[in-house]
Amino acid sequence: MDYSYTIWILIVPFIAFLITGLLGNRMKPIHSGLIAVAGISVSTVLSLITAYKYFFQIGMSDRSEERRVGKECRSRWSPYH
């Protein structure tokens, strides 16, 4: 799975707050607020997409493999056989 876009989760809010911090005095408060909210919103959506892909697409196949291996190890080292 390619997670190359996950760096944007950190970069987008940073850029938004950098813009509002540097240009906030020259902008109307509503515009700087909208830029900040847009940055946080994009970051939140990317975080949710990443979590969904990890837990529901990749995570399921990896966990089933871990469960299979774990069961084999437990049965191999079980004192009851």
C-alpha cells in the first residue's frame, strides 16, 4: 500500500497556519478562519482515509495471517499435546 500522501496530513495544516500567521494581519478574520478550517478539514479527511485503508483493507489480511501463525505457535508449544 502506498502511503505517500500521508505526509500531507502534517503539511496541510502547517501551511494553512503559516499563511494565516504571516498574512493574518492583512486578511479579514473570516478569510484567515476559513483557511485554517480548510487546512484542518483536509488533514482530518486524509487521516480518516488512511485509517480506513489500514484497518479495513490492509489490516484485515495482515491480522488474519498473524492469527494463523499465533494459533500454530500456541498449538505447537501447548503443554496439553
